Amino acid sequence: MTKIMETDPEKRYTAEQIKRHPWYTKTNKTVYEAQGLIIGKNEIPIEPSMLSHLEKFGFKADFAT
């Protein structure tokens, strides 16, 4: 695991070495292999509790949606 955080690029693990490491292979790969959201293509999820926080600061909910 320390080789992942190595500051010397010659000693640091490559992306392929990390993918073969037990720490990586035992984890939920969907988190690490997710491609993320594409603005304009994917609907961006909005957390309802955040909308209420915005309203406390004077923003209307439709401003954020």
C-alpha cells in the first residue's frame, strides 16, 4: 500500500500494478472504475437536504435544479 503513495515516480506503483494489488482487488471495483457523470448527458442527482440548506441562505430550490 505504501508504494501507491510513493513520491518517487520510479518506485511508485503504476495503475496496472495497483489494479493487481490485493487491496484493490478485494474492494468494490464499481467505486473505482466508475466513469462519473457527463454534463449534458447524465442527470445529476440532487440531494434534497442540500436544497433546504440553499433555501436557508436565500436561494430558491429551482435555482439549483
